[in-house]
Amino acid sequence: MMDSRHRLQQARAQAGYASPSDAARALRDINKNTLISHENGNRPLSRKAAEKYGRLFNVDPGWLLFDGDSAEASPAHLAPSPVTIDVPIVSWISAGELGSQDSVVNLSDYPTIPTADLEEGEWIALRVDGPSMNKISPPDSIIFVNLRDKRLVTNGCYVISDETGRATYKRYRPNDIPPFQPASYLDIPPPELEGAITIIGRVKRSMIDM
């Protein structure tokens, strides 16, 4: 009966990746050295890691963690395929318009990017310009914004707009003045916002091509 590391090796191979390096090149959410450590047994496989690998390799995390009756990841062990949606990539000007109640933005007019495993919501994507959030999203990153999630959570990241319609991407720090702050390795001042602030949506994912 295989142990976790061998089941992980099998799951990766059955997903079409001949080596951990191949998987790391193809999947942005995977670290090659961490995967190697899990596969050779130098690092025990945690439940959180198993859930991540299960999503990436399309197998049941429980099968990765625990002994089963089968030596193979049979269809009974397969996790449901992640749902892929086409997310419109909009401009920062259009993002600002989303904060205006009397403005209508037709999101179907924009090009889209296929994206898997987003939570339920209404999504837009924006390409980051500038270094003000480079601790989280380096320049040219693509951020995914849930327009239905406007709840303010400490250290949550949001796209907001002011009364001029200018949109910006910042981290919410309720004890700071102003509460929407950069998250940068550079000494960048907070944005100068005018009038009432509108929460356009919460940023739930950031990615960048290497």
C-alpha cells in the first residue's frame, strides 16, 4: 500500500507532469522545491497542502493523505473538475465608472481571461500599473475583483473609487488615516482621494506571468 508521497507522485504523473519541475512550470500556484520535499518525504504532507495538490492535480485530497484500498487514483478518487469562467479584463477608467450609480458599463464589451476556481460572485480583472501594491501585486499583475464582495475586512485588498470616478487598488487598514493604504516595498504615500469613497469590489486573487 502506498504512502502519501508515492500517492502524490502518482497524482502528479497522472495529471500529465513528468516531474515536479514540469508541474511548477505549468501551474502558477505550485512551488517546485516544496513539491519535491513532499514527494521525497522530507516534508510531511499537511491537510492544507493536500487540498492544494488535490485541486491542481484533480484528485481527492483525502486520497493523498490517507491509505486507500486501491493503489491507483481511480475515478472514484477524482475530485470534481474546477469550474472555469471567462472574466472580463477592464480598464481602470471603466473600473472607476462601476462606482457611479448613474453609469452603466457593459462588461460583455471587454476581452476575457479564462479563470478556474473562483468563488461565487461577479468578477472583473484589472492589470496593475505601478508599484504601490508590489508586496502583493507587482506591476503588470492581473488582479481578480469580486464586485459582489464589498465587506471591509482588516488587511483585505479592494478596488475603490472616489467622487471623481478615479479607481485605485489598495489595502484596508482601518486604524490608519486614510484607511486605504499602499502595500509597497517603496515609500509611497497613500492616495489623495476626493469626497465619498465607493467600494467597487474586493480583490481575491493576484497573478503574474513569469
